[in-house]
Amino acid sequence: MMKKTYRTQKIAFFFLLVATLLIVIPVGIIVVIIIQKGMPGINWEFLSDIPRKGMRAGGIFPAIIGTIYLVSGAIAFALPIGLLAAIYLSEYSKDNLLTRIIKLAIVNLAGVPSVVYGLFGLALFVVFFKFGASILSGSLTLGIMILPIIITASREALESVPYSFREVSLSLGASKWQTIRNIVLPNAISGILTGTILGLGRAAGETAPILFTVAAFYLPRLPQSIFDQAMALPYHLYVISTQVPNVDEKIRYGTALVLLAIVLFMNLIAIVIRYQLRKKKKW
Amino acid sequence: MRKVKEFIIEKLIFLSGLASIFFVVLIFLFLMKEGLSVFKTISFPDFIGGNKWYPISEPAQLGIKPLILGSLLVTLGAAIISIPIGIGCAIYIAEVAPKKLKEFLKAGIELLAAIPSVVLGFVGMVTLVPFVKSIFHLPTGLTAISGSIMLAFMAMPTIVSIAEDALYSVPKIYKEGALALGATHWQTIYRVMLPASSSGILAAVMLGIGRVIGETMAVMMITGNAAVIPTSILQPVRTLTATIAAEMGEAVVGSEHYFALFAVGIVLFVISFAINVTADIFLHGERK
């Protein structure tokens, strides 16, 4: 009897392990394939040249620059609003219906399908505000999309600052805002940074929101202003892997590798900051 | 002077706090503004229940039933794959794995969550699609099942991390009580931990499915995009999301086609809204 129950446990744990391996191994394979087949295509020319011969040769420089512009714009829009919203939720909000609705709105904002963000950006920024397909429209669309990530991460960081820190500051005569600025924010900065970087990574990798708001199929020069269209890495990967026939495998894998490397690098930084933070936390 | 400055700052903080509500409402309003115009030319039942999606023929036929069924089929396939694997992995990480392995596995899951969908779509195209084509002897590997497998990988990180949180938040005394009564570790997990965290796990599954329904790029790249009513999982299908992404570029602003694609967007928004609100109720109820 005893033996049988332990055998059941062994079998059950075996299947749990199999389930875990079914996720982890394919992830490993995906990353290894992209690195292995992408590395031969990566050289200085690939990173610094414009696409040539109908994107079948040359490099991906305009797409990299476009993605940098878009991500910077998105963060410039989302970070101030997201941080202030997080301060509201952690320092000012009371446990009432309004707070509940705000939290529900954040959850929903995070769940809106990315292509619906694209539609929204098209209707509001491109058509209604007449920004056209431009870096401005694309950045704002991506900015709204990453807002929930920044709010959630910043709020957690702010809330993890012990309450006694605030009490000490307030009891010394500091105002509420002085306490937030001088005591709460400095102690929460790494958590906020982590959330911001994760938001950056997400914005860099998304394709659907920029499809109709900014992305140019092929633009052999760099954008001159925020009202210009731009190429972007994820859209470029989509274009050369589905829309343009006979693109050399090296270029496709190379582009995928550059995009993956940017996104994973940002996630790695976020993980490192979080790890450092956990190690040196004094409270 | 300082008082005035702080007053302004605190008002700004309050307004930013409301920003999320503002944006959700704004998204909904602008989808409605553009999407509802399509119902001037086609009735709502014809739009939802129509069998033919030929948006650029004359006259245009705008039935989205093939697209809804395409989305459902791909999502169902992805759910069947990702739910058992995802929950199994969550239990393994939360309960069975040694501490060091646990950190490693969590990082692996985070890595998967971070891979952009267009990269997963690309990898699916060059590896999975030819594989599906050859093992099922199909004319094309761009099928619903290829999409389901790839999308399962996008649902899993969500399912694993939320289900793991749910298991983790079960009070320690439940587990200790079961073990003290002589139950094995597995019996404790199966009879005590899982029932106690069931609402959180349900929320995990729902949010995972929500992620799948809304996924666009990978699904567009590997499901073949044929807007026909699917009869088999080995057939090309077209989803709601892929239709918007593939056609909006060509639709003329203000045309019937343009309005119809926004109406598809409304359908997606309503589905994701319903899923997120329900999942939130499950999670919120559990926290109490």
C-alpha cells in the first residue's frame, strides 16, 4: 500500500518534470537556432549599412535606428505618466471604488490585443490628430501599450519601501511630496528602472501596433523628424520573411538575432538590477 | 510658493492616476467611432454570422464567421496543449524543483515571455511549418495546428507564472496539515494545494487564453491566412487578429472595408475585456 502511493508520486513528479522540459527545451532550441544561423550574417556592414537590392543585400541600419527612435519616444511618453500613476496608487489612493476601477483599467490595458492598439493608434493619432504614419504616432501608440508594465512595476517598487521610512520623514516636518521625492523615490529607483527596461524591451519587439502607425516597408534613408515614417526591426523581420521572396537566409536569421539580442539584453539588465536590489536591500 | 508647487504636483499625480481609465475608454470610443459605421451597410447578425469574408469584391461580403471560427480553432488547439503543460510546469516549479533549479527555470520562462512574437513566428515558419507539412503529408504546413503549437508557447509563460503565484500563496499550514496527517507530497499537492489555489489557476488559464486570442504576428505568419470556414485543424485558417494586421494596410481610410476591420477590432476588444475582468474577479476573490 505504502509502496503504491510512493510509486504514484514518482510517476506524477515524472510527468511534471516532462511538462517543464517541454517548455524549457524548445525555448533553448529556439534561442540556439537563431544564434547559430544568425551569427554568420552579422558583421559591421550588416549593422551599419542600408538595405540594398530590394532588401536582399546590405544591412539593417535604418531599421535599428527606427526602433531606437520609437522606443525612446514611447518611454518619453509612458515613463512620466506611468511613474506619477504609480505614485498615486501607492501613496495617495484610498481603498475605494475609484482605486478598484483604476486597477481594473490597468489590467485591461495590459490585456488589449496588440493589433487593437494598432487600430487605435491609426484612428486617433494618424487619422484624427492628422499626425500621419509617423514616428510620433507610433511612439505614442507603443507608449500607451507599455504604460501598464511601467505602472505595475513602479507601484510594486514604491510599495516595497517600508512605511516607517515615510513616518520618520513626515515626523521631521517634511511635506508629503517632499517625503515622496526625497525618501520614497530614491529607495524605489531600481524597481522603477527594472519596469522601465522591461517596457523598453516590450516596445522594441512589438510589431502589430506599428504596422499602420509608423512602419515603412522600405526606406533607404534615415527619418529626418518625428513626422517621418521609419523602418523598424520587428516589422523589417516580418517583411523579409513573408513579403519579399528569395531573401538570403543569413539576412533573415541575422535580423532575427539582432532583434532577439536587443530584447533579451534589456531583460537581462532588468534581471541583474533586480538581483542586485534583492542582495543589498537593507530592510 | 512651495504650497502652490505641491498642489500642482499632487493634481498631476491624481490625473496620471486616472490615465489608465482614460486610455481604456479612449480606445473603446475610437474603435466604436470607426467600427460602428459598418453597420450602416450590413446588419449585426450578418456581420457576425455571415459565411463569406470578401471585403474587396463588389459588393463587399463582410461575414466574419470564418474569422471567428479560425480564431476559436487555433485558440482551442493552443489551450489543449498549453494548459496541462503550463499547470504541470507551475506545480513543478512551485513544489518539486530544488531551489537552484527553480531560479533557473523561472528565468527560462521569463526568457520565453520576452521573445517578440514576430521572432517566434519566424522560427515557426522555418522549423515547425515544414515539419508539420512533412509528417502529415500536407500540401502546405501553414495550418491551424502549426499556429496552435506556436501560440501554446506564448500562452505558457502567462499560465506558468500566474499559476505558480497562486500555488505559492496557499497558506503554509494547509500543506503542513496534510503532510502531518501522513499524506505524501503528491497527495498534498493533488488534494490540498490544487483545490486551494483553483481560482488563481483558473485565472492563469483565462489570461493565457486571452494572450492567444489577441496574438497577431506569429499567427499571421504561420496559419496560412485562408478566410474559409475551417473543417480540420490541418487546414489553413485566418484569425480575427491576422485579418486586421494583413488587410488594414491596403484598406482605404473611410471605406467600408476600413470600418469593417475596426468592427473586428471591437469584437477583439470586447473578448479581451470580458476575459480580463473575469480573471481579475477570480484573482481578487482569492486574495480576500
